[in-house]
Amino acid sequence: MLTHLLYQESLDTRKPPGTGYTSKVRVSDRYHIVGFISSGTYGRVYKALGKNGQKGEFAIKKFKPDKEGEIVQYTGLSQSAIREMALCSELDHPNVVGLAEIILEDKCIFMVFEYTEHDLLQIIHHHTQPQRHAIPALMVRSILFQLLNGLLYLHTNWVLHRDLKPANILVTSSGAIRIGDLGLARLFYKPLNSLFSGDKVVVTIWYRAPELLMGSRHYTPAVDLWAVGCIFAELLSLRPIFKGEEAKMDSKKTVPFQRNQMMKIIEIMGLPSKEIWPGLVSMPEYSQLQSLAMSRAPGHFNRSSNLEVCAGTPGADGFDLLSRLLEYDPTKRITAQEALEHPYFKNGGPISANCFEGFEGKYPHRRTYHHLATSQNTP
């Protein structure tokens, strides 16, 4: 069983600086690639089996070099890749994905992680299929506790995740939650520049906090807690609660006001005001919010929240926690530590470290594509 001491005790288990870098060895010497998992702007992720003493299953993230036309030119790694490697080499917590090692090959870098069989997006989709039911309440409670537990560890160590969403919350076959994909993560202790100056767009649009949508140049760990609230609501309702459409940056890389996404939030949470959010009037996009409000007929937007209608049935304690996670004002939004001490976790009996405990169904494992794990695609 998980206890409320877990997140405090685990902060002491830190890896020595610089742990995990391996050179003068090839990935193929240590791992056998068995499937392709996914790809993105960063590169590709493969499923692998350890060999020559490396037992178990692994996920290997291969960063791709910069490319100019058809010519691959190695000019270094992206800022996000460097950050991810640096942070993952230091972090060590049962609810944060574990880094096994970093392998440096000639003009190629690989991050080797523990392999997890599921993610929350896959689990949510499983429950949306016909003849299936809501995610069990005890499972939701365990998932949320473990997620907040890992997030408290990150925040206590001055790390903002900045991209929490169901696809980045990994789940092992034994029901342990792992926060994954720290590609947008950043230290927030005395940054040399404002967090906005380095990455103007953070957090996938459906999980982006209102202060980010309002153009805030300085933000706090509260942005991660808003995302947790969105994930909590999605676990309950089996759909994204604020499913807006993202407006893309223009040719000058100017970040536009995300009008549609803000409207989706207002339709459920009500129209924010300076009374409930005093800092609202100083936000760069405040005039855009006023324009949005005036573009609708009087009374179109509620002044109060109708969250209870949209968020399933988490019970009184669960609804109170959800409301505090989805607080407009980031200075009033509940913290990870406060959330872990909320009655939602205190009053419902022991919380299992296995979120699948008592669940009689079976989730399919993460899909891997064996036909794509060819010699031309593998590390």
C-alpha cells in the first residue's frame, strides 16, 4: 500500500551526478530491438530486450540529427534533448520513468528507459469502447495519487514538467504510475531567463493552464496542477474536458491568443473575473478575453462553474479536489503536496500502489510495430 510518507522518503534517493552515460559501446551490443513504438520531432522510440547481462524490456529513444534537404548534418542536439538527458540522469523516484543509461555513439545519442506496458491514453480509450464501463473509482484514486506523488518529487526538486497529458503518464503491468517524457521539462529555481523566453509554447493545448493561454511570461508549478486536473476529469468522463482547437503561430513565430481553447474552458468553468483572479487584468491577453466575452450575447457565458455536470461522479471529496485543481487563479490553485493530503485520499481507505488491484479486466499492451523494426530503421 502507498502511504503519505512515500513522497517524502523518496526525495532522498538521488542518483550521483553524471550517472548513466555510456560511451565506447553500441546499442546493438547491449540490446536487441524487437519493435517500433513511436516517432516525433525528436526522433524514434523502439522496444528492446536486454542482452549480455542486461535483463528485461526497455524503451530506447533515438535522437535524430539535424537534416538539411536529403543530407544529414550533425550539428548537435536540441535544447529539449539536452535538458531531458540532464534531468533524467539526476531524477530517481518510483513515479517518474526510470532511465537505465545514455549511450553515446558516433553522431548519435540514445536514452534507454525502463519499458512500460501501458499509458493512460490507451487505458482511457479502452474504456470508451462499446460494452465497457467507467474506470473503477479505486483505480482512478490510485492513478491520481501516484501521479501527484511523482509530481511533488519533481516540484520539490525544482522541475516543471510542462507537458502532462494522458499519453505521457505511463503505467507498468504491475499498476505503477510513471511520469514520462521530460522533453519540455525545465528547472525553475532562479532561471537565467524567464521561462517564456526559452519555450513560448508549452503544454499540449487541451491541458494548458489559463495563465498560459492568457500570455503569462512568468509561471509556476501551478501549470502542472491544472494539467493534472484535466487528466483527473478525463479519467472520470473518458473524454478531454476542454477539447479546443489550437491556433498555429504565424510566419513571424508570434504566439496567437488561443481563443477557441479559452472559450472551451469558459463554457465549463465560467467567465473569469478580477474578483476571483486579481492578476487577470495584468495578463497580456486580457483585452482578447474581453473581446471574446463581448462577442457573445449577454448571458452566453456562465459567471459560475458547471463543472459538476461535465466531470462524472467522483463523490463530494473528489469533486472538491477537482475544483481546486482547476482553479483559475494559479496563486489559489492547490499544490501537489496539498492535493496528496486532501480528504479524497484520506477518507477512502488505503491506496494501493497497484492501480489495477481488484480490476478483473485486462488491458492490451502498448502496440509495437515489428515490421518497422528493420535494419534501416533500428539504431
